[in-house]
Amino acid sequence: MGSLAYLSTPLQLFNERAAKDGFMLRWWLNDTSETSFSGMQGSGTELTESTTGVAEDSDACVVFLNASGGEGADRTELTNADQDTLVNTVADVCNNTIVVINTVGPRLVDAWVEHENVTGVLYAGALGQESGNAIDDVLFGVVNPSGRLVHTIAKNESDYNPDTMISETELNLDYSDGNYIDYKYFDQYNITPRYEYGYGLSYTTFDYSSEVKTEASPKLTSGYATGDKAVGGREDLWDIVATVSTTIMNTGPLQGAEVAQMYISFPEAAGEPVRQLRGFQKVVICSGEKSEVAFSLRWRDLSVWDVAAQEWKVESGEHTLYVGSSSRNFKAQTTLRVD
């Protein structure tokens, strides 16, 4: 790991924008909502008499939440009571409260996300040296956001897979959750998330065609891959055997980027999760215009692992393909039959 060449912080960029646009910026860099300090020195290192003292007279309030984690330092919680209290305290007196989340994984938001004064949530992840530039650009409309969640945000901690405790001396681990990880777990047990895998908003809107075109190769038949063995599996696993395409229209007022996603459901005999992501494509579309998105399906995308044979196999039957904007928001679907 190396050090950052430079670091842009949100506070730095907000100060620069305040000087340029002529608005007042007040801040504090404390993660609690109470203090006995009653002055306002401008250093940002201490609170005023209360959080309401700063928030109640503001046109907009931005609250930053964070949770650190990494190798050898896993997080012990999916929420934080002090941070949740801070959001609610600010939102109680500021009718335009925006929450920015910096974390390396899921973070529960149900303690405050339905507060009537929480007007936006920006999941910023771990942005590194461009953190300030990225957050500032999105919040002030310089850039139209197009990111998507790479994990599911649950409503309750109990909605996730059971906790797993691993002993440092245990040599054999039982992966009892099987293939049901993240959104696959929620689908399997019919759990409604707060925000599903692949979810994300834009400052514009998109409309998907209800028609999906599918073209299958004559080479698409059930059975095992038979190509020469190579790194990553047999060579014919990477042959394109089908293409799926649809059209998306930007129905909003701004140019924006949409992330179209394709999921597959296997025949029941395959014993696979309800749906699995098999492709995604980001397309930039001007207001009022359309764009076609096309997904290429490889033999591997239609295969399941046969443990007994130790080979990838395409099962016969109907494979359902879904196209949409997230793992639960499908706009169109089609069926690919394999004999």
C-alpha cells in the first residue's frame, strides 16, 4: 500500500464553493451530538451549544457518517447509535438534511431514512484521494450520479445471513450458506430489503422498452463444456452463445448514465439461486434520446458446476433472462430454451 498523492476533503471543497458561490458554511468535525462548549470559533473541531444551534437556521445540512474496516479489522456492527442520533437531531430542525455515508460495506439506515426532513442519502463508499471532489460534484449537481449498490442494504440486522464466528485454530469451515450470498439470500428467503443490490438514483429518469430481443447460437446445447483445458476452465466456456438486447430512453430533463443489468434464472433442476447477475452495462443518454444495450452470454454464463463430474454443465430447459435497473426492479424479461 502506498500513500495518497494528495487528498481532497469534502470540507475543503465546500469551503471553496462557499467562497465562489457566496453562501455561508458552518461545520463541526465531531461525531457526537452533545457538548458543553458554547462558542463558535470556526475551527470545526468543536460543537456549538447544541447541534440544533447550527442546523436550525440552515437552508441545507449535510451529515457525514462513517465506518472503518479492513483486513484484520472487521466491523462489529452495521449501524451506530451515536451517528443515528446525530442524523435525527439535525433532521428535527433542518428540513433539508442530506446524509453522506462513507463505509466499506453495508450500513443500516432505517433509524432515520424515513424522517420527513431527510431529503437525500449519498452512499459514497471509500473514495480515497478524490473524496472531496466526488462528493461536492454530486451534491451540487456538477455531475449526475450513476453509481449502483454492490451490496444489499437491509431493514434490520437480522435480515442478513446468520453471524459467522471463525476460530483461528479451526482448519475446516462449513460454508452452510451455500450460494445464497447477499441479494441471493434475500431472494431465496423472500426478504424485502431497504435498498436492493444494484439500486441507485439519478437526477434524470429512464424508461426501458418492454421488448427484449434474444439471439441464440446453434452451438447452444445442454451438456458439459468439451473444449481444451486452459486457465480458468475449458476454452469453449468463453464462447458467446447468445445475445440479449433492449432499448432505454432518457425521459428526464438532463443527460445521465443508466446502468442496465441482466439477471438469469436457471431451470429448477439446476438447484441454483432464484436469480444471478450475468451482466451490466452503463450507457450515457442525452435527454429525450434512446440507446440500445446489448449483453453477450457466454457458455459459462449459462453453466452450473457439477460437483460429481468436476465440470461446468449447461442444464436443459428454460432459462429466464431479466433486464432492469436493479436486482429487484425488472423492466422486461425473455426466455432462452436449451435442448
